Amino acid sequence: MKKEEVLRLVDTLHRDKAISKDVLFEGLEHALKQAAGRVLGIDPEGVEAHIQRETGDIRVTVGGQPVDLDKGQFGRIAAQTAKQSLATKIREAERDMVISEFSDKLRTLVTAEVQRMERGNVVVSIRGVEAIIPKEEQVPIERYRTGDRLRCYILGMNTRISKATLILSRARPELVHELFIADVPEIANNVVVVQELAREPGYRTKIAVHCDDERIDCVGACVGPRGTRIRNIINELGGEKIDIIRWSPIPETFIANSLAPARISRVYLDREAREALVVVPDDQLSLAIGRKGQNVRLTCKLTRWNVDVKSEVEFEEERRIEQGGAPAVAAVGADGKEIPVAAQGSEPVVGAEVKGTSAEESPALESPHSEEAPKA
């Protein structure tokens, strides 16, 4: 190889693969050693090869003595040996570069561009570095096209193979959390805290937020002026609905808030079993349960309580059967007094428990905020 070709090769690889020129020169020198050892029939460790960085001049020595290897001496096998050796060095350099650049960026947000589909995986590029979104980390209803730009969550890095590969996700709840951090300054600055988050990718997310400063509206901060902040996040998630819930340390209030957008009448708790029975007006039952049980399912994940929802009619009928047909007493209120059936439906009673257990005071229900993508 002529010296001009050496310099051109190093410059091209440096631009295309962002690998240091010194690393590339070292790779070429190693390849020359391997090829020269094969041509001369000696151990490559006994061969020294050096390429002058500025001029591209090549010097090969054995035992300190220069060896003149012209192009004619390099047979097909020797040339192949040099090519394989250089390719290995380039892969190692790329692997080291990926590890160095991204080892401290794991579990963060990154923007990637879709390159192609490969055996069910989406292959993307992050500033020239290849990464994959495995099938199990894709959103089922999303369709990925070449050239699409996506914000992804860096899930991890596979370094067990010769080429380090970044593993990305579009389906993890952490992606939504990172999007809120990126788009809501109050969350990024820890003024507003994300307490809990539950997600069914592509369909709906519930996020519970809290702020110790009562002067700050934590839900409003997430929504943003005229809904701009939440709309940006929804658009990034392809129209996925997002319920922003006001978190509460009182389980009854938190569970009631989490069932948004349904209105809640009463919440009963079995603290030992960590089970909650929620009673809703008859016309709110389907809304509380959600399509295919989605709303109550996400509420269970968000609150970490096993939540069951019943309508007023269902609840009273079950109580009547349990009491042998006697007039039902629906609940014990926060003041310890029984609440008769006739008084139901006027004002929600939250913090009530099944008769026979202690009742604790609870504040009024907070109104959760639900957002979805604007309809076309």
C-alpha cells in the first residue's frame, strides 16, 4: 500500500467511524506485523512495524534490521490476514468508544434515528452509534419507519460480544418519567416529585405527582401553559393518554384520585390484605373500570393496592344479602356515625371503612387531570 493510500484510509475511517487516528494507525501497524510474519514465515511478535503519522511512510524491521516487503511478496493469504486484523482492531476501537461515551448515560433519555428493521428489532443510530430497540421493548401499536426520530430510554448495554450494543426502550414507564423531567422544569429541579407511575405502553399512563410547597400547583406545572408541556409528551408517545394524579399519603384519597376521570362515592380499606373496595355512582361504573379494565388495572399498579370497583346498586345488594335482608348501613363516616343508604350519593365519603374497623379523617378528593392527544 502506498503512503498516500495509507493516509487516505486513516482519514476516511476517522471521519466515518469517529475513531481516533492514533488508534487506526496502531491497527494498521498490527495488521502489517501479522501479514509480514506470515510472508517471512516467522512469529509476528518478532516483527516491528511503524507508520509515520505525517507522511504515511511504512517501516518494517526484524531484529532491528529493516525488511523491504514489496507488494509482490504479499500473497492472497497474507493480504487477508492483514484485512482481518485491521477489522478486528476497528471493532475493538468502536466497542471501547461506545463504552466510554455511554457508560455514564445509561437510564437516561436519548434521541435516535430509525435505520432499519432487523429480525424484529428496530436498528437506530445515535450520533453515528448503532443501537437496537428489541421487540419486547417496542410499543405494540407503534410503526417505525426509516428516518423517524424517536426519544428512547437507554435500558442497558450488551458488552458480552465483540461489538458493544446499546439496548433502548420505547415501552418502559421510565421513558415517560424521563420525558417529564425533560419537559417540566419543576420536576427536573425536584420542586415537583413524581411519586408513582404506571403505564400500558401506547394506550394510557397514570403519573402521581406531589409538591411540598402548597403554593405550587403540581398538576398545573406538569400540564404547562395552555397544556403545552403535556401535549409535547403526548405527541412524543404517539397520542398515548396521560392522567396526571395528585398524590396523597392517605390511601383512600390517593386511590380515589387515581381512578380519574370517574367520580368516587366511598372507599373501604382492608389494610392487612391491602385491598380496597371503591363504590361509585351507577353511571360512573364503566368509566371507573375503563376499557377492558384498563383504568382500574392501572390504578392497582399506581397505588400498589388491590382495587375492586362496584356500583351503588351492586354494593347495596351485596350488603343487603350479607345482612339477611336488613336495611343496609353503607359506611361509617369520618365522624364515627353511620351513614344510611338514603344519604348516599349527595357527597362522597372518603376515608370510610367497613363497619367494625376504625375510621380516619381524610381531606376532600382532589380533582385529577387527564390529558390525551388532540383529535384529528
